Amino acid sequence: RSVGMNEHVLLSLTNSVSHRVSKLFKLTSLNRNKIKADGAKNLGRRNKGTYNKRRGILRVQATQVGSSTATSQLATFLPVEAEDVKGEDARALLQRIVKVPVTSGSAKGKVGGGGVLEVSVVPPPGRAVTSPSANSSRPQVLCLHGFDSSCLEFRKFLPLLEEKKIDGWAVDLLGWGFTELAEGVSYSPASRRQLLYDFWKQYIGTPVILLGGSIGGAIAIDFAAAHPDAVEKLVLVDPQAFASLPPPPSDPPSLPPFLGYLGAAVLKSLPLRWLATWMVFKDKSFANEDSIRIGRLHCLQEGWDRALVDYMQFGGPVVLQKLVEENMSSIKKETLIVWGEQDAILDQSNVEVLKKRLENVKVEYVPSCGHQPYVEQPAALLEILVNWL
């Protein structure tokens, strides 16, 4: 339900399994025969950091929290499997991800206390993430990723924004990406919204062009309704408006933990990740091993499954659906909707729902494109955005 798949799509998934099994098994053993050689190479070129015995990799500890200066090494908070990512755009973004401390009510209940959560973010290049006073006069675009994903979704899009002298930010939402997965905190939609607002207030501080993809679009709608002071304009890319789903119950049932952990295991599995990646793109060359590796990387962190189960026990997408349906009509911001014409994940009826419920809406379609225009057709998305701005 959280990604809006209908019965036809689920049937397509099932029918595809038998044709994909051989490739999936190959994925489970990626690079195992190269670990020793890669480890020796890494040790030869790196002279400072933390050695990971399991993978034979020397990881470098970040020396300045909040620095956006790219280095040739990856920060230690990233899973060691990040070393296996091959794509140059993804590796460049991995080198720019930093964690910044955010004082937030979302940290209430955190084991160990402190009232602070470490949020992972890709800031504009050359920007030390310190305070709002460090911001430039350029337009600020804040990108929100989709369901159970990370800021790596914007690996192809952020560099294009920068070429147009637009400051692009990509932040990992609470419970997903590489933002701290602290024990004891709530991973509810409300807590996720609060942490995002506290991050914006402490590190950006000026109204942003808020861009959300898929369920990130629903989160952007919820955020804009609750915090209009933080949003200048709204950009929804293949947004989840829950058009194909039945009305949410007034009191969503609680998910039994054992079912939640079972679901998390399935969501993390290579077969499901392969099939989901295959469905996301019209051009199937994008559905490659590296895309699967990138999309699954954040799941390899300790505590990822616990945070996901907590989110679902709070009602997860059902609660978010209620928030969107109840509050979207209150949004008065200028809104751009961009839709990939060959989206096989969400039904185009989402566009019609948003056109009826939001004011001052413009809709643009990206031809020859699936569910993620910022990956599959980033230049086309940029052109639409710049012309609209």
C-alpha cells in the first residue's frame, strides 16, 4: 500500500520472479571473490581511518561534523558496502553526505537522552553546514526521497541544479536513509515532520522550493500544510496522493511486531529490491546491479528494521494518507507536478486528485520516463523546473 501498487502491478511482480531468479542469486555473492584484492588496494592508498576486518576495508573517520567538503574516502557512518558502489555520480554523492546534529522534540525518549538526532544530508557543494547565516542568496531546493530510500535518489539531479546556480539539498528522512536510527524515539509521520522542520530551521532558515518524489511528495504536502513558513513553492514528482487506495480507517490497526519484522525482511531482500528497481524505470538499463546496491544500501544499517516496524506500528502510510487528505486543501503555495508518462508504480489518477485539491497547480509530463524522473530523465526535469521558476 505504501507505494500504491495495485493488483495488476502485484501480478506483474509475481509473474516476473521466475525470470529473475538466476540474476538475483548472482547479486547475493557480488564481489565476494574480490574482497582481499580490494582491501589490499584500499589499504595501499589510505593511511588514516578505521579498519573493517569483515570486508578488508579501511574507512576514514569524518574530521569535521557538518563539513560538505568532498574527499576521496567515505564517512564511517555509511555501511561498508558503500565501497561496492560503482556509479561515479553515486560515489560523488556518497563522498558529500555529512551528518549534522539537530536539536528536536523528535529525539524525545532517545536512549541516552540528549535531545539531539544526527541527520544525514547532502548540502550544496563547498557549503559548511553550520547555521542559516551561511546560506547564499540563490534559490534553495530541498529534495525529499521516496519510501524506504535515501538521498542517493538525487545523485544525478543535484549536480544539474548546481550547474544552474541553484542550491540543492537532499536530506534523509527520519527512519530512512542514513539519519540516526536511535532507540526509544518515535518514527511516526508527525515525528518525521518535526525533525525535518527542526533541520530546516537550524540549517537553512529561508523558505525553500520543496521537492518530493513518490511518497516523499506526500510528505512534502504534509510538511507544507503544517509549516508554510518553511516553503516558498512545492514541486511534486510522481507524488503519492493515495488516489488508488480506499479511504483510511479512522483508527488504523496496530501492526504486530513479528509481522512487521517479517515484512522488513522481505522489503530488504534482493528479490524484492530487484523487482522494484525493474518496475521503477522505463529504460531497463537503469535497473542494474548498481541501482539495486544503491537502493538497498541504507537497509544494511543496524536498527533499520526496528525503525521501519515502529513506523508501521504508528500507522505509517495510512496515517500519512489521512494527513494528506485532510490538509492538502489548506496549501496555498504555487505547485508544480511532474509525472513520468510511463510510471508503472503509481496510477496517473494521483495527478487528477492533486489538481482538484491544490490551488495554483501546473502539471508537466516527462516522456519516455518511469517513476523517478530525477534518475531516469534528470535533464528534462531540470528544464521543466527552471522554466517554471
